[in-house]
Amino acid sequence: MSRLTRIAPLILLLSLGACSRSEEKPPEVIRPVLSMVIEPKTVETFGFAGTIQPQYSADLAFRLLGRIVSRDVKVGDLVAKGTTIAALDPTALELAVQVSKADLSNAQAQFANTAASEDRQRQLLAAANTSQATFDAAKQARQAAEAGVERANAALAKSQEQLGYARLFSDFDGVVTATGAEVGQTVSAGQTVVTVARTDPREAVVDIPDQLIGDLTVGMPFDIVLQSLPTIKTAARLREIAPQSEGATRTRRVKLTLVDPPTAFRLGSTITATRMTKVAPTIELPMSALLEKNGAAKVWIVDPTSSSVSTREIKIAAKNGATFTVAEGLDAGMRVVTAGVHSLAEGQKVKVLEGGV
């Protein structure tokens, strides 16, 4: 047997094996996908940034013009009711009190003299040794002197009261939140020297867009979260809504009274006020789930029984940046692919990743 005759069967076997391998189908690729189960949203949460402020505060000022000689508090200090906070130079006021005392002594001396003169004229008139006119003049002088004593007493009381105005104090316990004048400065009557706020009650002050005000009512509950420590929360109730909106921002200032807040909610702390509002059931999906093709909007639906995908045409109600709202075409419980929608094929097998919701 020739060498060529021996090689021929081997070549035939190799060619048959190659044909059988070419007829085998490649294994089907199961693609992992991100997805989510549709759950219509029935509640919408709104959040608004704001600060903690006192519900009651007072700008304390002297009632008189004067030079400040002491200010015993600074921002953050606690003050007690009746404790002196600041004082004016009392020299001129003390001199005014001394002058009023001297005027009172003079008026009292004049009254004593005129009273004695009236008594003498009364006795002389009874003995017919003086005229009625002289007695009447003495009586009038005594009445004028008596009025002078009353006027001097009033002047002394006023000067003593004004001396008391040289001391500035708070009518309630609180904390100093601001100062408006320093020692040595001459201040006018009514000029703010110190601002004192009550530590309780405290409230959250936030600015809310005008279009959301219509649903708010006094007494409505809010949740308040401390931005520096989000785990610390408290409840609040709406106390006041500004009657007018800000011209530039179109927002209204809303004040929320805190209900038994933790001490961490200090004055000036930054917070987030949130509230939940019931809305009509809506389906909202991320923009990455949208497949727009040939003028139609579609999404990929995962069949739970066959683990394959198919397109479903939908109608979009609105697009909101990173999400869109579905008007028609989907039902609750359907699983929608949320990523890689442009690289899927009809009927393709997929694997739902554990990250899907």
C-alpha cells in the first residue's frame, strides 16, 4: 500500500470532525442587568433647609443718651432676669438727683413758712386784727408752696428713675445672641446694645417656595433633622406663615415650633425640615431606563418566568432631570431594566443582579 493511500482516510476523518464542530451552536450569553420593580409612588417628601432661632428675643437698649462704662456680657453668655448687663456713666444723673433733693428741701421750707403765716393770719382774722384779703393771700401762698412740694417730689422721683435707667438688664432669662455697642461708646436712647433671646421655646425658620404654600396650614407637623448630625431628629409644628413672599426668591418664611427638642438643636444650628404629602399614584423611573426609538418611548420588561426581556411602549407624562414619569403602559409589580437598554435584544436571556430593587 502506498503512502498516499494510508493518509487519505486520515484526511477524511479530520474533515468530518471539522464539519461537525461548525454545525454546533455557540452557547447563549446570559447578560446580567440592573433592574427595579415598579412601585407607584403615593407619598412625596419635601425638604427645606433652615436654621434654629429663638421664638422670643429682645433688643435691649438704654432709655437715655450716655456713655457706656461697662458691658458685662458677650455673645453666647447666659443672663438671668434682673442681672445688670451694661451701665452708663451715672455722674450727670446722680447730680440731677442731688439737685432734685435740694429743690425738694427748698420747697418744703417754703411750705412750712407759708403754712405758719397762714395760721397767724387766721388767728389775727379771728381777733379782727387783719383783713380778709390779707388772710386769703396767705392762704393762697400756702397752697402754692404745697404745690411746689408736690412738684419737687415728682421731679425727685423722675431723676431717681432716670438714674435707674443707667443700668441695663433683661426682663427674662436667656442667652446673648448679638451685641451692638462697646464700652466707651456713646449711645443714643433706643440704640441696641445687646440682643437677648429665650432659650425656649425654639423654632426652625425655613423658606418654602410660594407654589408649595397652598397645602400648608397652621399646626401641620414637620420632621426636623440636624444637618451636622442627621441621626438627631425632632418633631415640629407650623406656627406662622409669612403673609407675603420674597420678591427675588418667590419664597415665604415659615416658622416651625420645635416639640421637646434635644439640646443639640442649639440656636443657629442648620437643619432640614421635611414633610410628607400624599399624591396620586405615579410611576417614576430613572432616565437610564428609557429607550427612545423611531419616535416611540419604550422600556425593557423582564419576564420572571423565562428570565428574558421584551420591550413595552409607554407614554411619558413628564421628564424631571434624572427621572421621568410614566403616564401609560406600565403596571405595579413589573420589573424594568434600568441600565444598558441600548444593548439588549428582544427575547434575550438576562440575569437580575442582586443590586436590583
